[in-house]
Amino acid sequence: MRLRFAPLVPYALIALLTACAGQPVQNPPSETRAPAHEQARAQQDFEQFLATLQIEDEPLAEFDGESDYALPQLADSVIERGFALMGTPYRYGGTSVKTGFDCSGFVNFVFRKEAGLELPRSTRELINLDAPLVKRDELEPGDLVFFNNRGRGRVSHAGIYIGDDRFIHSSSSRSGGVRVDSLHDRYWRASYLEAKRVLALAPELPHATAHR
């Protein structure tokens, strides 16, 4: 079974924001952005942290009380892939490592590669997926989190929850592309809309990694 490191992401990882395909770009106050040397040190800390982890066998979590749900393994795969893309540049409309990603392009790429899911291309379509809604205090690694601009307007951004009240996403070109943010940061706390458990829509686990 994959490592269950998602809820333990180091607090050293700091990050910022912006928008997605079809949405206006908005940056949080510049004083919240981490200097480049801090981001590099955070990445080193994360790599050292992973080296200390032990493989643990865990039973699959139950999703609806009737059958086993493959969330833990799939979530670890999704988050591992997301971290492998850390630092990939932001590009409006981008959908690949070569071109860079916008926020929905990043989400789409990760879930297609690791969960075998072909998700909608835009955040407006993503938020309308027929997937279970998740309460803010019941978020699990692998859930999709959605935002607008400080409570104004429609959905404009999406990311992947990684545990410890943090999420990974493709932010703006100004703030470094794929990176990690905290849901407690002022901008994200004010902008939070809702979350959905998209992994509930994933194919059976043996087929989920067929697109690697």
C-alpha cells in the first residue's frame, strides 16, 4: 500500500494563489508570498520528511457504510503526483507539464493520471460534478476544494486537499505555479466555497492507475 503521508505535510510549505481557465486572475496581498529561498528550503524539508516515513498497512476506509472505498490509496497516489509537479509554471489554459498548468488543468492532469478520471476542463464544470459534497471539517486528502474571490462571484479556483488544512494547486505565474497553500490563510479562508469527494467517482482500484 502507498505511504499515508498526506495529512502530515510539513508546516514549512507555504504558498499563494490565483485563477483558472475562463476566470480573472487575482493575487492575495504580496506580503503573504514566501521568498524563493524559503520555498526551496520547504521543498528540502518535505523531501527529508518523506525519507523518514515507514510503510504502513491500513484498511480501506468505508465510504457509504456498505462497501469498502479506495480513497486512501488513490488519495496517496494523487497527492504524490501533485508533489512531483511542484514548481511547474502556471500557464493560463495549460494542461501539461510541458506547457504548464492553470488550476483546473492541474487538477485534470493529476486525477487522469492517478485515478483514471476524465474530469471537466473548467472550474465551473468541476464544481457541478455529481460527486459527494464534503463539509469543511470532514475534508480528507484527495478531496477537491473550490474558491471564489473573497466570497464574491462564482467559483474561480480549485485545488486538491492534502491534509493538515492545506491544499496543492496551480497558482499564478507571480506566485510560482504548482505550490501549497493553507486554508487558514486570510485570502483562502475568505474565498472558500465548498469541497467535493471526486475520488468517489473513480474506477475500480486495479484500473485507476492504467493511465500512468
